[in-house]
Amino acid sequence: MDDEEIFDKICRGICDFEEMDIDLLDKNASERSISHKLAEHIQRYFPNHNVDCEYNRNEGDIKKLRSKLNVGVNLEPDDLDAKAVFPDIIIHKRGKKVNLAVIEVKKEKHVVEKDSNSWNLDKKKLESFTKENGDYKYKLGLFLIAYTKDKKLIINNVFEGGEDCTGQLDKIGELDRCKKYLKLEAESLWIR
């Protein structure tokens, strides 16, 4: 499955979430509740894969990213320490090295300040999870923001090959269906 198809199917899941479960944003539900319900919608588009929340296994071992513990956000594969991680949503095949996408979801209150530790940590995790020479090699990583007041679930960043490729999304392919879910940081406006 190529990146364009993976991205398109995730966008369809987001659309279904907004059609059927937007009340979770209206009720200011927890990130875990939002992630869980979003994963259910995404699962329909990946019938031959597992879509799991907070899945911390790597085959038989605990899923870990290497980290310098005193920094907290430096997650490099060649670091000596390792930190157990629980991605919000992953699309994969359990027990096999088939990793399609990893998704982190944050409510807007946690990303008001872009230099916050939580924001940076999630972005570093997505970089590490998608590195071609890393342990997991997810094809795509997405950072979503749940806006409870505006009742929107927005794709803020897309990672591929360990890089934030949000600015070059046209390389993923035709995005007409997905454009309404993307925030263009360069122009600071919503495409909706």
C-alpha cells in the first residue's frame, strides 16, 4: 500500500469521525476517548491490518524509542537509553514488520505553546517512528490536533522518512478529499 492510499484512508476515517462522533469534541472528551473512536473509524478502511490505540509492543518486546533521559525530547535511534512509548494510534500487522502509520492526537490546550514539551515530544516520536533506518519504519506519521471549541480534527503535521513533509504534501498525491483536514502553517489559515 503506497503513502497516498494510506493517507487517503486515514482522511476518510477522520471524515467519518467528524460525521458520527464530533460530539466527543463538543463534550471536551479526553484525548484517549477521541483517539479510540478515531481508530475505530480508521479500522474500517484497513480491514487487513490492525488499528490499535496505545499499543506498546514490538513483536514480543516493549515498544521503545531511544532517548537521553535528561533532555526528554531527544529521541534518536543511536542514543544509549531507551524510553517505552505508547503511540496514540498505529496501523500495522501485529507480530509482523508491517507498519503503515503512526498517529499522535493532542487537544488544542496542549499545543497552545508550540515549544511545550508535550508538543515537541510527540513530533520527535513521529520523526523517530518514521525513520527509514529506524527500528519501526512506519510509512507515515501524523500529528493531529483536536479543536474542541471549533469541533475540528486537523492534521497539523505529516512525517515521512523521519522528516516533517507537511510543506511538500503534494508528493503524497492528489489531496482533494483531504485538504479540508490540513492546516497550512506557512499561510496560517485553515483549509476547510
